[in-house]
Amino acid sequence: MLGIVYESETEKAKSLTLKCIESGKKIVRDDVIINFVVEEELAANGVNLKV
């Protein structure tokens, strides 16, 4: 989970997070496992992203 403040650009944060994840050497990349980032929760101080 990753938390960002409400003033952040959510789509940009999701895109950057996914880009970072996909650049990792130990991340699985195949047709079965799809890496993703979605908004999970609107918390008191910001948006929680689920990775």
C-alpha cells in the first residue's frame, strides 16, 4: 500500500508507481500475473493506493 495526499495527481502517482514496480529485477512478468496500481481507500489524510 502507498499513501498519497489528496493534493497529489492520482493518475500520475499510479503511473509512476507502476513504472517503478515494472522496472524491478525481481518482479514477475508474464501473461498470468498482471501488475497493477488502484485506488483502494479514501483515508483521512489522503488516498491509499494498492499495489
